[in-house]
Amino acid sequence: MGLVVGTFSMQTKQVNYRKDKVEDELEMTMVCHRPEGLEPLEAQTNFTKRELQALYRGFKNECPSGAVNEETFKQIYSKFFPHGDASTYAHYLFNTFDSTQNGSIKFEDFVMALSTLLRGSIREKLEWTFNLYDINKDGCISKEEMTNIVKAIYDMMGKYTYPALKVEVPRQHVEAFFQKMDKNKDGVITLEEFILSCQEDENIMHSLQLFENVM
Ligand SMILES: [Ca+2]
């Protein structure tokens, strides 16, 4: 989560530091092509109009076409993890940002996710995280799905994790999560089990916080 936010505040700064001409052009683009585009978002997100404008400038700066495809998303994301392979985790993140599942992240998708991750309630944040782990979007998290996400995080961290632990540790993580979260022991975690477990056990919440730091 921190990284996503960091990226965009950085981009916003870059825009601000550029020559006035470029900034004028961006303003013009916004004024010409998105005159009322930001207003519905003001109602739908927890951002002010000013914040949305700054985020929009950052987004347009990085993605002049106004949408990010998966390949570009992976390239941007991988810059932050030069010692590992972030492509699998970026793929799962992309699918979660791409709420309409049409293969591209538009500004609306991006800012809705940011609003949830930065300013949503705990429940909203947990719902978002659940959605990330629920890879096939069938409403529950299987052991296989959780293992895939945890492994993707380990791959992304690269050389900072011991290769020998790569297989064993993610599996142990997943077993420990399931022990606590799969309340009715049916082999999958539902949204309600997920939220209940996180709210009643600080350790799980803490573990999820660790995962959140790489979002
Ligand atoms: Ca699932």
C-alpha cells in the first residue's frame, strides 16, 4: 500500500517541479477532456477535489493514454523490487485494481482502490485484501489461492528471503492462517471468516499489515 501511495505522491511532485508549460498542458488536458470527470469521483471516494486533481495529474503524467495495461503496471511495479521477481504479485494486484476486469486500469479504478486502501474503514480495507487473495473471485479463499499470493510475495522480495525457505515458509504461513481463519473447517475462507478472524486476532491483522506494506 505504501508503495502505491509513494509512487503517486512522487509523480505528483515531479509534475509540480516541471516547467510551467508542461503543467499548463496537463491542466489543459484535464480541462479539455475531463471537465466533469472528477466530480462523480469526489462523491464516490474519500478524496477532496484538490487531491483528485493532483492524483489525476500524476496519473496522466505516468500514463498519458489514461489507462494502464498489465504490462505497464508490471513494469512500474517491478522498479520497486529490483532484487526479486514482482511480476506474479503485480498480476494479482492488477486484477484487483481492474475492478471491471477489462484488462486496463483507468483513473477511476485506481483512485477508488487508493481511496479504500488509504481512507477506507477497516472493513473496506479487509474486503479489498480479501478480493486480492480470492484470485478466481468466487467469494472464498482456497489454500491454493493463499499459497499463490504468499509465494508471489516471497518471489518479489527476492534475495532478501533465503531460497531454502521459499517452499517451506509460505506453506507454513498458509497453514497457520487457515488454522485460525477457516472457522468451520471446510477448506476455504469466506469473507465473513476473513473479517472476523482479522478483527479478533491481532496477530493475523499484524501479518496482513506486513502484506499491506508491499501493496
Ligand atoms: Ca477463490
